[in-house]
Amino acid sequence: MDFELSVEQKMIVETASDIARDFGPEYWREKDKKHEFPEDFWKALVEAGFTGIVIPEEYGGSGMGMFEMILAMETLTSEGCGLAGTWFLCLTSIFGGVSITKHGNEQQKEKYLPKIAKGMEFCLALTEPDAGTNTLNTKTMAVKEGGEYVINGEKIFISGADRAGGMLLVARTTPKEKAPKRTLGLSLFLVDLPNPAVEVIPIEKHGINYSKTCQVFINDLRVPEENLLGEKDKGWYHVVDTLNPERMSFSAAAAGIGLLAIKKAVEYAKERRVFEVPIGSHQAIQFPLAEAKAKIEAARLLNYKAAWLYDKEQPCAAEANMAKVAAVEAGTWAVYHAMQTFGGYGYAVEYDVERWWREVNLIRLAPVTHQMALAFIGQHVLGLPKSY
Ligand SMILES: Cc1cc2nc3c(=O)[nH]c(=O)nc-3n(C[C@H](O)[C@H](O)[C@H](O)COP(=O)(O)OP(=O)(O)OC[C@H]3O[C@@H](n4cnc5c(N)ncnc54)[C@H](O)[C@@H]3O)c2cc1C
């Protein structure tokens, strides 16, 4: 793996830094407080071409890969945007751009990719209230009627569904009991939104209040058969190609938030004097921050490896899961100790650390829970018996 960045990669980092400076912590404090979508930030990402990073040039993108996407996300996040620096790009570029680039036919690529490169928002409707982590228990059903699929079901925690123009929907096309194998029977659909058959209800949540996460009720939704993405019944295998980059994106976010928190904590620890000397001279303050930095840099390297493997079309699930575990451990450790460094001020909204704490903790729960990522490593990397 060669870590010398190309001219284009350096440009991505520089552009991301510039954008992050324009939309720093104060901006996100306000957006989070007011529960307001960051229209001008989104516009800046689109104008910079970030929504097209992973989209092939012939469809209006820059034809780069996950490695470049990770560079953009990590920089936006660590230079001031927090989770927002990753979140919106993940919704659009990974759920829409990566999925369609990887599994779309020519017609689907021509229809969606140029629009995504220009900022068409997307969402992923995978999680269901009853199935939870167990995606193979998906109940949303798509039944073929003539040239259409009629879809009914319910989804939960669907981020960005309130605004998205497109939805990657996971539904069952063969009932579980009739599927020849438990991993067969799910399919992916591209759904144009808004649609009267898709009811979207935002859920009140703990953080990331500048973006809505929603309950989605699907009632007799009619989708033309040409909107089936990839092969019928093989959706489980296809969606993994989206879920691994999603994991890499959230690892970039965890590492980025950690770096942001460390930077702010270090600045504060140099200034703040309580017993005559700066608090940063005490090992109790300094060492956890040093440890956080070391942990984050290790997690970043693992995430780069995952992205590099993905771009080379090599198996990357082990690295994607290990990077996610390492990055969220490092990120939460960093923000926790940043909060300790700030003392009582760490709890005050004005210092931003409490917001990053709310944001980084999500990455333990989503896109894959910490436990399920560990279960993957236990089973597929260490070769231990399946634990569930
Ligand atoms: C803010 C937010 C945004 C989200 N955005 C999206 C989105 O855009 N699209 C989407 O499809 N989903 C989204 N999700 C859903 C998210 O991916 C799920 O919440 C997550 O996968 C966990 O599912 P669950 O909440 O049903 O937990 P459950 O599956 O009910 O699990 C509960 C707990 O039990 C543990 N557990 C369950 N089974 C096992 C086992 N076998 N071994 C060990 N531990 C186990 C889990 O690790 C977890 O700690 C989002 C969630 C949140 C909170």
C-alpha cells in the first residue's frame, strides 16, 4: 500500500479542509440546536464534486474510489464538521453512488449516477423493527405483478428518508421458508421519492439533529421491474458491497471526531491553569490524550487498508469490521478524555465536546453494532464457532 498521496488526493484533502473551515464547530452547534438541515454545507460539498468522488467519469463523477472518499470524509470530520463531515456523503455517495456503480445496469447508471454526482440525495432502507440486526429476518415483501413489484412493509431508522430523491430498499422476493438458502431471497430496489405509498415519519433522537432519521411505512408501493438492482434474490450478497464502504465511512467518522476532540482538548490543556501549571502538564490529562492519538492513527491505517482492498476489488470485510471496532474504540476514548480535559466545560454545549460525544457513540450502534462487528471478527477472522 503506497501512502504517498497523488496530486488529486492532495486536492481532495485541501478542498475538504477549506470546506471544514467554512463550516466549523459553531455552525454545527447551531444546526444541531435548531434541528436544521445544513443546506449551504451540502451545496459546498456538491460544488466541490465530493458527491461524485466514487462515481465513474462517464456518469459525471471523478472516477475515484473509497480511499479518496475516506480522505474527504476524515478531513471534513476532523477539521471541524464532526460526524456531519461523513454522514451526508455516506447517505448519497455510498447508499446511492456505490450501490448503483457496483450493481446497476446501464439504464440505472444513466438514470441515477449523474444526478447523484450533482447532489441527488439518497437513503438506505434496510433496518426493520422486528428484524433489527438480523437482516435475514427482513419481512418487507415485494411481490411481482406483471411488469411491477408491489411492495409492503415497515422500516426503521432510515436516515435522510425525509429529503431523499432515491431510496435503496431491501425487500424479500422469496419467502424465507421457500428460499433454497437462508442468504437467498432478498432483493434490492431503487425507489424514487417522494412517493405517496411511502410514509416517512421522523424519529426524535439523541444527536445528529441536523439530519432526520425516520420510520418508513410502505403500503402497496409499485416499483417497475427495471428498478430491481442486481439479481433477484441475491440482494444479501449485493448489499454487502454497500455495507462494507458504509463501515469504512463510519470508521473515518469515528477517527475524525476523535482527532477533532483531541485537537480541542490539547489547545485547552495548554491554556487552562488550575494549580499554577497548565493542566496538560499533568500525566492524568496528557497520557489519555496521547493514547487516544496513538489508537486513532492505528485505526486510520486499518481503515485505509480496508478502502484500498475495496478499491482493488479484493475481499475487505475483515478489515472493514476490524477498522470499525478499532476506530470507534479510539474515537470514543478520545472524546471521553477530551470531555475530562475540559472538566465541567466539557458538559457545556458551547465547547462542542458533548455534541461529539453524542455523535461518536452512535458509531457503536450503527451502521453495525459493536457486538455484531466483533461477532464477525470472531467467526470469520479467528475461525471461532458462530456465537449466535
Ligand atoms: C441514528 C441512527 C441512524 C440509522 N440510520 C440507518 C439507515 O439510514 N438505514 C438503515 O437501514 N438503518 C439505520 N440505522 C439502524 C442501525 O443500523 C441499527 O439500529 C443497528 O443495526 C442495530 O439494530 P437494532 O437497533 O434493531 O438493534 P438489535 O438488533 O435489536 O440489537 C440490540 C442489541 O443486542 C445486540 N445483539 C443482537 N444480536 C446479537 C448477537 N447475536 N450477538 C451479540 N449481540 C447481539 C446488538 O449488538 C445490540 O447491542 C440507524 C440507527 C440509528 C440509531
